[in-house]
Amino acid sequence: MGGQEDLIKRMKEIDWFHSIPLKGGIVTPGRDDSMSKLKQVCLPEDLSGKSVLDIGAWDGFFSFQAERNGAERILATDHYCWSGPGWGTNEGFKFAHEVLDSKVEDLEIDAMDISPETVGEFDVVMFLGVLYHLQDPMAGLRVAASVCKELLIIETLMDDLHRWKPSMVYFPSDSYNKDSTNYWAPNVAAMKGMLHDLGFSRVEVVFPKNRFIRYSLPVRILSSIKGLFEGRGSFRQTVHQGRMSFHAYR
Ligand SMILES: C[S@@+](CC[C@H](N)C(=O)[O-])C[C@H]1O[C@@H](n2cnc3c(N)ncnc32)[C@H](O)[C@@H]1O
């Protein structure tokens, strides 16, 4: 069997979350539209000389992308999906690492156990799609902040997007997306407030570029109706929700 055919066969045996470009136009068959998410998180295109920590890396799309963008050192961490009770394994990460001949380091560690003592400090910390999975989101942000020297990149589910005052919505049991690991979603004022309180001097919303249009009431209503068919939750529950990305600078 040829090299490429063998590669595709091995790749297809893995249950992928991320869609990772490998070589020769091959992309891992993940259920996540990772390239679109990359645009949304606005990962700096030039990471030369930077150290990068990926908290909740899963198959490692963003770690491998940081390597492509020239980062000097990258540490991919996860627990829930690598060997915990989560939705996957580390098979995808290991496979992509081998095929990409990657130098990305990896460490099996729960997000809440991350600290300067356990992992060191990094110029850039990626905290993507993790915040709403934590029972204590402020503690989770504190953990990420404690190991971040320059830039913290956060991508998360948001709620209460119609409120100006800081607020955070709790999802009891599996009431959001039928997933009991979804706990909390802040609004923009709460997110900015928490990050300022954790010592970040500047906090920018990098996605959506114009949130007042993207998350205007008519758009949220349409998205919420779509969510009814996707089983995301009731109209009342999802109508003020959306995904957003933030860059917080020291
Ligand atoms: C929605 S996925 C996001 C994956 C990737 N960061 C991305 O944005 O595409 C959530 C990730 O957070 C990880 N995760 C959830 N809870 C965690 C915890 N307590 N400690 C470490 N990782 C956790 C999961 O294993 C999974 O990799």
C-alpha cells in the first residue's frame, strides 16, 4: 500500500474533532470547521520567537497552527478529551504530530491544575472553547492569566448579549446543548471586567468585528430559531447567545 493511502487509512480510523491540514491537500475529517474558527480567534500570523500555551488542545489544530506561524515553543495541554471522561482521545493529536513532524510539546493536565509551577509562563496563551466547560469560570481565567506574559486569546460561548451590565448565565444540568459540561456564559461587560480585574490592561473583542450588527436582535432571533432544530435549547434560552473571541493584553 502506498504512503498516502496508508496515511488516509490510519487517519480515517480516528474520530476527529479538528480539521487539520496535513500534507498534499489532505485535511483531517473533523466535525469542527477549524479554519473558520482560526479566522475568528485572530491568532497572530507572526509568532516568531514566542512561547505559546494551548489549554484544551484536543486534536491540536491551534497548537500546530501556532507552529506554522513560527512560534519558538508550543505546549499543548488537555485532559478531559485525552484521557478523561470527554468526547475524544489523544489519538488525533498524536497522529497529526507524527505526520506534521511537529515539535509541539504536550502535557496531560487538567486546566485547573495549570500554574507557573506546573507548566511555566508563556508569551501567548490560547484558551479556546474551554471557559464555558469550567464550573468556576473566574478561577479558570485566573489560571490562564497566571501563566500569560503578553496575550491571552479567549474564544467562548456568550450569553446576555443584550445587557450592558456585567452578567453571566448558568446552565443547570444539561440544559445547554444537552451537554452537562456546559456551565457558564458571560456577557461582554462581564468578560471585560473579569479580565481587567485579573490585571490585563487592554481587552479587545476580535470576533465578531461588528458585534452590534452580527448579534443584533433580528440576527439573534433567526439564529435561535435555527438552534431549535439543532437542539441547542429553547428559543428563550438561546436568543441572547453567540460565540465571541477576545484578545487580552498585559
Ligand atoms: C470545545 S473543545 C475546544 C478544543 C479547542 N481548544 C478548540 O477551540 O477547537 C473543549 C476542550 O476543552 C477541554 N477541556 C474541557 N474541560 C477541561 C478541563 N477541565 N481541563 C482540561 N481541558 C478541558 C476538552 O478536553 C476539549 O479539548
